[in-house]
Amino acid sequence: MNIRENLEQREVEYLSPYATLSRNSCGRLRKEEQCDIRPVFQRDRDRIIHSKSFRRLKDKTQVFLSPMGDHYRTRLTHTLEVSQTARTIARALQLNEELVEAIALGHDLGHTPFGHAGERALNRVCPYGFVHSQQSVRTVDLLEKDGQGLNLTFEVRDGIRNHQTEGHPMTLEGCVVRYSDKIAYIHHDMDDAVRAGILKESDVPKEIQAVIGSTTGKRLNSFIHDIVSNSWGKNKIAMSEPVEQAMQALRRFMFERVYENPQAKGEEGKAEILMETLYDYYLHHLELLPADMLALMDKGEPRERIVCDYVGAMTDRFAIAKYEEIYIPKSWQY
């Protein structure tokens, strides 16, 4: 008995006609034998969870740099919240939950240390630029497994590449993750900002509260229910106009009060200098790069791109440790 084929048949019988079926995947970059237990998107999800880049997310900034409290989000907990929101929506709409989960778990694998501050720094100094969604695809295609990559399906890679605001995923599952990413970061970044004393729930403009609620929990519930009710039985993922406008207004509010707040972001200038300095250092000391990075350079990858890959993959803690090791003098010992 082939368990995978039975599971694929269940998808045909249960999922929406607009869902992406595992058996209809466009395939992988390199052909490989099918698993007899797991459909392709489940297999992709498992590969992502077991990757080194996924594990590194636990020590990468979400909004607050190196927060002292135990309950602030990291890039990993953000990823898990995106996954949970996306799975809830996908299950309600009878879409392919395993495809949604794989995209959600992989969407930020290429993110830098120190959040978007690190991304801005590398985008400035690297001649090839740096966009974390594209870097996430590069991570799963090339950088994982010592240059072999994870060989994920086209649908998962497309969803990862197009998860940002300007993206246009080819599958409804990718569209669900695109919305869920915004919902998750607005939800948890506000929760963290309230915990940090930067915001109060009552600071949210009344006109926004009137549409989507007055607490983080109510707003999350409003977003999810609105997407489900406006997407059910349709070949698109959509919000109603009032809720979409409220979400955009809330996002602008968060940029004004949190994402560009000197109290919350006062250390980001230092983080950007640190990232630029590490990039320049390794560009002039290529021999210090790991062997797998040097091997990629031997295959023709530009040195600037490889240095950017190395520095961009660091965790906050590792980047700080490397900076201290290189530039901070140590006490003399005998």
C-alpha cells in the first residue's frame, strides 16, 4: 500500500477546487524519487523544520533588539505565529494546509540578524543588494546542506519569494501566507510594544477599533474571520474593504508609533554599523569564511554575494560575538 497516494487521493476528495493538490505540483529544481509516505509539500515542511537556517531564527530579532524579557517575540516565534494563522485560514477554506505550513515556516529563513536594520545595512553595502524574501529562496535553493540546498517544490519557493506586500503568489496558499505574515506581525508587534510600555491599547485610533476591535485578540479574530468569509468558495484570498483599510491604517499607526520610534529603535544605527563593518572585514579576509562558503565561491559565486550570505545568516548573538572577537581588545593574560 502506498500511503502517499492515499493521502493525495484524500486531498482530491476533500480540498476546495481552488486548492493546490500535492499530486499536481510543478516539481522540484532537481528530480527525485517520491516518498511512499509523505506528499511533496509535507516533505518540504519537514526539510525546512530540520534545516539549520530554521534553527537560527530563534536568535534573530523580530522588532526589539536583544530584549531582556522572556516573552518578546523573536524571528522564530513570529514564524510560528504566521504558520498558525495561515493554517487556521487554510483549514477553514479547505486549502492545502501542508503547502501553507511549508511556505509559512520558510518565509523568513533568509532574514538577517537585527531584523530590518540588518537587511538595510546589507542592501546598502552589497552590490547585488539584499531583500530577505529573495535571500530566503537563495537559502533553500543553494545555501542549505553545504551548497546542495533543500530542493523544495516550485509552489513552496514561489510562496516564500512572494510573501511580502508587493508579491503576487501563484497559489491561494501563498496568498494566505502573504496576508498571515502581515496579520501576525501587526498583532504580536503591538502586543510586544504594549509590554514594553511604548503603547497602550487605548492609543489605537477609535476609528480602527470600531472596525476590528479594541484588543490584540479581537483584532486577530476579526482579520481571520473576515478573510475566511470573503474568500469562501472563491478563487482568490481577500478581505472586505473596511477591514482591509483598517489593517492598512493600523499598519501605518505601527510604523509611526513603533517601527520608527526612537525609543524602540534607538540601537538600530549601531546594529547597521556592526553589519556593515563585518561585511567589509570578511570581504578582505575571505580565508576566514567557512569551507562550504569558499566552495561556492570556487564554483563561480561572486565573493561579495558569498560574504553577504555569511554575514546575513548570522544570529544577533553570533554577529555581536564576532564583532567583539575582531574589534574589541581583550585583557592580556599570561
